[in-house]
Amino acid sequence: MRFFLLLFLFSAKGLAFGQNDSSNVSIQGHLENASTAEDVMFVCVRVYSQNGINITGGCADYYGDYKIADVPEGVYTLKCFSDEYEEIVVENVTVRKGRAVIINFSLVEKPKVVKQRRPFRERNRN
């Protein structure tokens, strides 16, 4: 009996604390690759004030979704950036209390630079 009581208490605790409260989410969206339409994961989205001060930010999860919570009311600039993709800037994003702003990004890959190296034997001759 004690086992079932403990099991119930732990599962009730998980239900109480494990709920996804999306009421405080201010900005959310999805990131995808522009050429393949595949989800892009672990790319950062930053929120800047109108005078360029970094307010907050977040990163996309495994499915390309991001959520940034508790952004005060106001007008902001969003920057989406990564080492592998071109930076995207969205200006004049208005956040209002109690409303989630949805901004989706379609990211373009940066050109890949390949350095050609001389073979090892040629490098040692000089």
C-alpha cells in the first residue's frame, strides 16, 4: 500500500510541475532550411531593443521550434543567426501582454569554403 501511495505522490508531482504553461510565451516560431524545407535545430534567436541592447533570446529545439518567454511589452528587433546560415533580422516586432507573436524563419545556408592544402611531401621541401 505504501508503494502505491509513493507512486501516486511522485506522479502527481510530475503532473503539477511538468505542465507546459505557454501563457508567458511572448515570441515563438519555427526555423527551416530555405532550400530543403527541413527543420533547423539549435539556431539562436535573439531579441534586441530598439537601441540595440540585447534583451533575451532562445535556441531552436530538435524540431526547429523556439519559444522566448517573458518579453516585456514593446517593439523589438529579432536576429536569427548561426555559423552555418545567413543572419536574418526582423525589425519592428511588437509584443503585447497575453499574446504570443509568431515569427517563422526560412534560413539560407552560407557558402561552404574549402581550403585546398598542398600534400605533405611538397610542404616539407621548402
